[in-house]
Amino acid sequence: MTILRLLLPHGDARNWHLALRDRLRNAGFRVEIDFAPGAAPPLALRLCEELESLIYGARGAGLCQPVEAVATTSGESAMLLDLTGAAIPARGAITPLYDGVAGEAARDAALLDGRMPRLSLARVTDVGFQILAEGLPALERPWMLRAGREAIAARILALAPIAVRNFQAERTEVSAPRLAAPRNPLAFLASSIVGRAQARIARLTTHPDHWRIGWRPLGADGGVMARQGWGANGWTWLADDRQRYFADPFPFEHEGRLYLFCEEYPYATGKGVISVTALDGANQPQTPRIVLETGCHLSYPLVFRQDGEIWMMPESSGARRLDLYRASRFPDRWVFDRTLIDGLEISDATPFEADGRWWMTATVSEEGGSSWDCLSLFTAPNRLGPWTRCGDGPVLIDASCARPAGHVQAIGGALWRPAQDCVGGYGAGLALCRIDHVGEDGFRQTRATRLGPPPGAPRDGVHTLNIGGGFEFIDAVGREPKGRS
């Protein structure tokens, strides 16, 4: 049995260190703990941390919460994981890199800039680093240093087993180290306080995330995905009363009529439901009406035909499961049929067919982290299941192109998937990605294009792209004054 030794900072063990120990043990490794001096943060950074705790409040036992840990070394030869956070890690060890730089100072420098560093796990060599696993985590709360550290810790938990397996299989590439200059923590904190106050005023007077659904006729060239760009304008926007928003448009044709399913989010309840509207011959929709509501937030209403029935597979990540509903009377009466995946906080599940089998991409909130950046792959004989997960973790960690954003499309002999680009915030843009390989052995894609909102749309983000019935559909987000009619 392979022995892994976790080298932790003396007197500064954290919850995620022990969680990593347990995860590696469950993966079949014998795991030991040892200690060495860690990185000594400068006074200004410690002051930044204290002020952040005072301003934003204390928090419960998160991944970065300090814990007691005991050394358990046997003296036998072991594979070393240096987690001390020191700028000069132990030679031969596997250690985290942040934008290609070792040491927690590099991590904090990026976070204090309000951005997430590219995270790698690499083996330290005499000439540089051997990259074993890497990804780009999401940064949901860039104004909080603590939140960024928690997100990174969660992704180290996901990447570490992959890195160890790749090291054992010698699947590596050599990368030279790069330098990063840390920023002034006090200057960052001062600016974040000002920004937070401005954001608070804005939240009191506006809905910061007011999504709207738009559609237009599908061009002869196949639309946005085929041309890799927005092209001409011409969007029609679904009206709302500003007391709710509509997002996640999924068109579905039935008996010669085009229906549009979507998420409806009433501000009064703060919980998403599934609504439907039909487009008439003049492309004018009826007022959307609610057709599915449960005890948790619902969104992403993917509707499909299978075995002579019509089915809906909405997102219900808050319930930690993926449920399937059958239309007992289309389009407004749906009954629960079965749970397809249980025990996972799974978002925006999107099935597609390739090589005679069904696959499904979805983001999963690994270890309590973000739902924006960890893409998982599932497979089944058909869309009704049973679905099984490919591998024991994410196939991609990348906030710029992980989370699904609509149906997979076949274009020019290849499969293309729209994904959310969440680097600038949730749903900030669309990434158009070509699927290069899908199989039980993994998933690979090429991100070809990044698109922000089209001209004439709300300008803060766009995060769904679908086609159906001779139209293409998107949603876009922008601030909307409260109570405006």
C-alpha cells in the first residue's frame, strides 16, 4: 500500500488538512501526518484577516478553521505532500501552486486582487515543477479573503487524488516556476469596504440579478453556436412585471406548437419555480404560468421525449438530488417519477448522445465548494437512467467553461456545448466549447469562443443558449430598479 505523508504547518493545521487525509484514505492510501515550519504571514495580512472577521462576522467550522492534529509518522519511505504553504517547498514533494508559484503568499496575492489564481498540484524537481493536476476555481465572493481560501481548499481536496494517481502513472508535464508580486492587504481591505457599502446601497434600491429571456429567428447559418458569434441583433424580450425574473429558457415543440419552459423567480418568495408559455404565430408569448413547484429552488427545466412520454429534468441542487418528472397532462401537469441521482448537489444536468450511449455533464459542489467550476460526467443507456458517475471526482475544474449553459448541439460533425463563463461572476458570459472526447475514461473539450451579452441585451451577463422551433433563445442579466412597472 502506498504511503502518503501530509506535511502540515506546525501549530496551524486546518479542517481541510484532515478532510484531505480522510479522502486519501478512502481512495486506498495509507496516510500519515508530519509537521514543519509554515509560512509566516506579514503583520499587515494578519491585520487584514482580523478586520475582515470584525466586519463580516465570525464563521462556523469551515474548511480553513484551525484544528488540532497529531503527528503519525512511521519513518517508512512515503510520497510527500507539502502543505505548509512555504515559498520553498520540500524537494520531491507534491505541493500546491498558485498561478505557477509555490507558497500561500502567491495565493493571497491573487485573492487580494479580487481574482482566483490558477491552481495546480505539482511535484517539486531540481529544474521546476511537474504539473500533476490543475484547475481554475470559482471566486463567488471576491471581497472576502476567507471565502477565497475556502474555495481553494475545497478544490485542493478534489485535485489531490488526481495528482497522486497521475504521479504514480507518470502523466506529467514540466513547467518552469513563475513569480508573482503580492499586493498591499490594507489597501485591498479599504477598497473592499467602500465597494461593499456601494453594493449595499445598490441592493437596497435595485434587484442586482434581474434576468430576462430573449429570442429571435434562427439564421440560415445555424445561429450563434455555428457562427461563433452573436451576429445581427433582432432579439425579442419576454415581458415581466419586475416583481420576478425569468431565466433558463428551454424550448420544446409539441403537436405543431412551440412551448418555452423557464425558471420563474418571484422576489417575494426567493425560490425558483418552473413556468411555461407558448409562442403564437406572431412569435408573441402568453403570460408564463407556473407548472411545477416543490419545497426547494427549481431551475434549468430540460424537457425531452422518451418512450412515448414527455419528461422534465429540472435542477433541484438544494435538495441534493436530480429528480425526473413525467407530464401527465402536457404542458401544465407534471408528476414525480423517480430520482435519477441522489446525494449530490448537482447543477444544470445536460444529457447528450455520443457513440451510441448517453452522457450527462453537470457541475457538482465538491466538498461544499462552488457550483460554478467542477464539471462531472455521468453515463447511462438512455436519458431515463440508471445514471452512473464516470470516475470519483470532477473531469474539469475551470470556472471559465465548466457549468453547462444549454443543450449540446451537433455542428459540422462535432458536438458543441455552451458553458457558463463565471470568472467575472455567475453567468457573466458564455463559453462555446467543442467536445473532443467523451468516455468513461474522461472528458476533454476545447473552449473556442467567449461571448458576453449581445448588443441591446441587459449588459451584466448571459448564461443560457438553446435552439428550438426555428428560434434561438438566451437569457441576460442586468440591474433593475425595484418596483418599476
